[in-house]
Amino acid sequence: MKNYLAMLGAAAVMLLSGCATTLHSNVTAFNDWPAADLQDKSFAFEAPQGANDTLEFRNYQALVANQLTQLGFHQAGEGQQPQLMVSMKYFTIDHPVRVIQADPFDDPYWGPGFGRYGYYGRFGYSRWAYRPFFYDPYRFGPRYVSEQIKHQYQRQLRVTIDTVAGRKLYDVTVQNTSGVQATPYVMPALVQSAFTGFPGQNGVPRTIDITIDPKTPTVQAANPAPKAN
């Protein structure tokens, strides 16, 4: 039995280590994109203010710039006048959840007659033999439970594109809730979701699935790649 459990545990670790993470994001975009495509797609970012001016924030700006470049935009160089201004905001909220779960070694579904402290049966429970009085987990459930705190991280990313004259062209909000703690790990997927199918249907909520490679922070789209209209 011990050898069997050891093999089962090793297989589970191998399975989990090879599993990719799929993020399900709710995306809603509003746009007033010109019917005739813009001739000049140069853009610049609005400068982050105060505490938002961090290396992390500027790295996420680079992710947005990369997506825009794939759509035919280009970032204005130093001294050049951009035609578009891009703004980005994001936040993360930690929602801890108290979870009560049964001890798997005391769960009757773990295996026939197996428990943390011995064997149980329909006619008794003891380390070595059956007794006439016993606790039957099939009838009363497991005797041992544990309490854990599991975290769900709610994230929101918002990106807007305006003309330098102030006309609003694109406003997209991406919302995601997952158990992934590290924001830098999921941000590439959120940014990609923001521009999937760009500019998209005006005000129509969508669910975008992005798969993150377990070994590297690259992403693979489960939805069509971004397309410029």
C-alpha cells in the first residue's frame, strides 16, 4: 500500500508540473474606430503618475506596445508628435476564502477500507481487527477535517486609446479571477485578451481564453489572433 501511494503521489506531481494554466477573462470593448483606417498610427503613452511610475508598470506598458505594434501601430520616437495617446490602468485584489476539507486518508472513497489509523469495515474499526462498535465513515462522513485559506485574485486591466485632440477611440476592460498569485505571470495574457479581435464589436462582452505555458511566461491564444480593422 505504501509503495502504491508513493507511486500515485509521484504521478500527480509529474502531471501537475506539465499542466498549462488557462486564464478565462471577461472582455468588454467600446470603440468609435474610424470607418476609414487611420493613416498615422503613431502613439505615445500617458506618463504614469506618482506611485504608479514603477518598473513593473512600464514593463506592462511594453506588453501593450507590443500588441499595438502587431496591429500596425508604431510608438512615436523622441521628439516626434504622436497622433494617439494610450492610457493603461490595472489593479489586483486578493480575496481569501476559508475552505474546510476532509482528510483524504479518512475518506471512504480514498480506497477500500483504508484510513489514517488503520482499517474500517461494515462490522468494526481498529488498527488490527474489527470490533462490534465502530465509526462508519460511509454513514457519518470523515472524522478528520482541515481548514485552509485559499486565495482568489481578482484582476482588472483597462486600456484606452484617444487622439491627441481628445477624441475617444478605444476603451477596453479585461477582468479575470484566478488562483495565480503573481501578477507578472498573468499580465501578458490579460494584455493579449484586451486586443484579441481588435477593435471588436462595440460593447459586446466576450470570454477570452488564454493558455500560459507552465515553463515560460509566454501565452498561447485559444481564440483568434488580433486583427486590425
